[in-house]
Amino acid sequence: MPAGVNSPVRAFGAVGGEPVLIARAKGAHLWDVDGNRYLDYMGSWGPMILGHAHPAVVKAVKTAVERGTSYGASTEAEIELAGTIRKAIPSMEMLRLVSSGTEAVMSALRLARGYTGRDLILKFNGCYHGHADSMLVKAGSGAATFGISGSAGVPADVAGKTLIAEYNDFDAVRTIFARHDDKIAAVIVEPVAGNMGVVFPASGFLEGLRKLCDSSGALLIFDEVITGFRLRYGGYQDIISVRPDLTTLGKIIGGGLPVGAYGGSKEIMQQVAPLGPVYQAGTLSGNPLAVAAGLAALRQLAKKGVYEKLEKKTRRLISGIRGAGLKAELPLRINQVGSMFTVFFADSEVMDFPSAARADMDVFSAYFQGMLAKGIYLPPSGYEANFVSLAHSEADIDKTVGTVAKVLDSI
């Protein structure tokens, strides 16, 4: 395997040291192959909102696997999952299940181009939308960690179909639309950015994108691969009441198993084959194991008070980390929304990728290694979100705050 890993950020290239090899996980904890236990704030990059190996999810997968692992044919359960998602996110009047967030985004972009008859896509610097060719431009996340603004192997004419603006810079977006108005097929945005670290939208930013798209005939795509069912059962769009034309979702709808989805209005989605000319297919789409796990997970998330409980835990944790930073006299900013947050070692507000890039990544590396040595597992990059799960206990929060204080004091 290149660098010994199957995904670049796992190589610990941004933080140094050897990557940890995980043997198992349960609740809020991971265990490595040497038997070391870690309190986990990565949560498989977000979807483990219930915690690892939740009993309801495990039971559902065990039951499903006894019926077979893959059919390549339709099932009743995938229709139930699609209906559950549709009910939770009304903008997704019709949807397709796929196998990953990257595949969901790739399919949504193709659909936007097919529906509008236009070629250009507008994305934002530092927002990561998977590794489809046209999205590996100013892509944040792993690409930012390794200082890569694009990728070899992406033809220049493909990259040239992607327009770039700074996140939260609505004036720049308006200027781009003035130049390319009738050629822009879609604007794709993480409604809360999670791949340059957590960065939330400025007041009126998403609403402004909606109005621009309406006036130009472009589609607005919300990439809720991270935020969907993480910040609220109906996604971030339910919090702000901005309705996108298309939405993409990721593995949280599969209880952490490989799955994704894209969807939108009936008018747009009826352009997808076999009803329309936009082709998309997949043998593993609606895989019975992923669907069973997803249904079990979403039933748990639909229970009353789940998101309020997560928010309360996260705010308590953030308050403790801020206090530890003040005591250690380190420049520290924490961006938090719901149960996701990022600690930036920066002396000014982080509201876009340039301000995120000004954070001190050497200090972050020391922080990461110090936390890991004391049994706290964080995402191995300063450009990522941390995630709190329902499995994190009050004692876990107290332990984390105490550990942060010790680590920051030693930096």
C-alpha cells in the first residue's frame, strides 16, 4: 500500500510518528494491536455518532449478514431507508443510495450538469467533496494537510471547469456569477465546513448563495456528508431553513458502513437513468448490510433529545478546553457547532481557509502527540473536525479536559 495506508491522512504525515493500527472499537473507545486503549474523538471521521459497535446496529448487521452480503438487486429495506431519509430531509423528494460520499458528490455534479446543460461548477477553497477529479481543486482536508492544491492525473481541462471562491466571501461569489452566470451548473458547498477544520457560515452567506442560484438558473448543492444527521436529524439545512436543490449524504446513514446518498426535487432526480439521460449505477448501491445498519442507526437518532444531549456534552468539553488554553497562555480558537469542533492554535478568528492555514500546525502536532500518548485519539490533522458521540460519558469529558490541560501546559 502506498505509504502503508489506504487513505493518505492515516499515514500521520501531518503530525509525525507511526500510525496507530486499530484492532477493535466499542462505545467511545478504540484499542490498538498492542492493547492500548484510546478515547476516540475521530469517530471514523464523523459517522459513529452513537459510538462504536452500538448494540442496535450490531444486531441489525448480524441479522442481515445471515441473509447474504450482496444481491445486486432491489430490496424492501433500501426503500425503507430512502423513505426514512426523505421524511427527515424534505428537500430530498427523490434520492439514490450509493456507496460513498465521494460517489454521491460525483453523481450530484453529473446530474447538475445534465439538468442545466451547463459545464461549470463553483466550489470553495478548503471545502473537500471527495476525490472526484473536478473536486480536487483547493480541496482542504487531506489535500491541505499535504500541501496539495490539486492532484496529478487530473486533466487541466477538467480542473478548468471548477471555479473557486473563498468560503464566506459572498462578494467574490457574486463577482464570479457576474462573469459566468449562464455557464454555472451548480454551486457546491459544505453548509458548515468540516475539512479545513470546522468553519461555520457567516450570517446570510448560504441564503445569498440560494438567491444567486435562483436568479441564474444554477443549482445549489449542500454537501452534508459530514453534517447530515450529525448536527440535526434533518441536516444543517433544517437548522437554517435554506433548501438546496441537491443534497449529498455519507456513511452516517449506514451506521458507519460504506454508503452514501444524493437527492433533490422530483423534477431534477427524474433526469437520472432509467427515467432520464443522466447515467449512474452501482452493484453495491443499497447494500443490504449497510442499509440494515443505517436503519438501526437512524431509529436511534430519531429519539427525542438526542441532539440536545450531544450539544450539551460538546459545550461542556469546549468550555474546559478553552479554560486549559487560557491557563497555558497559548493562542487558541475553537470553532464548534453541535457535536463537532476544531481546536485551532491561532490568535485570530478562523472563518475561511486562509485563516485556518495561519494556525500553528507545529503546535497542533505537539498537541496531537501529547494527547495520543495519554490515551486520547484525535484526527491526525489540524484541518479536521473532532466529533463527540452519545457514547462519551461525563467521566470521559472530564478525563479529556484534564488531559488537555496537562498537554497544553507542556507545550
